[in-house]
Amino acid sequence: MRKDVSKFLSLVLRHKPDVIDIELDKNGWTDLEELIRKTNEYKPSLDLTMENVLDVVANNDKKRFVL
């Protein structure tokens, strides 16, 4: 599950935020609660939670994510 979440977050945060209709600021940041809500609307099978996000941030080998 971690890998699926990581791949999807990489897609929307690094390449295609418009997939889930989020906006990134000039530094690439977005609202976490909005990210979770819109991800779950678009892809409910991920069942994204704050805990999932924290897990991916803490355990991603490539250190792609920062909160």
C-alpha cells in the first residue's frame, strides 16, 4: 500500500496536480487536508489518511516528500 500511495503522491505533487484539481504554491506546497480529501474523491481505493501520508514521508527511500 505504501508504494501505491507514494507513486500517486509523486504524480500529483511533482507532475500533475491538475489530476485531482489541487494548486501548488510557487514552492510546490499544498494544503495537506485538501490533498487527502481530493485524493480520496479521485481515487477512493487508496483510502488516503494522515497516517498514510506520514508513513510515506517518513519511510520513502528517495526522500521525495517533506511536511
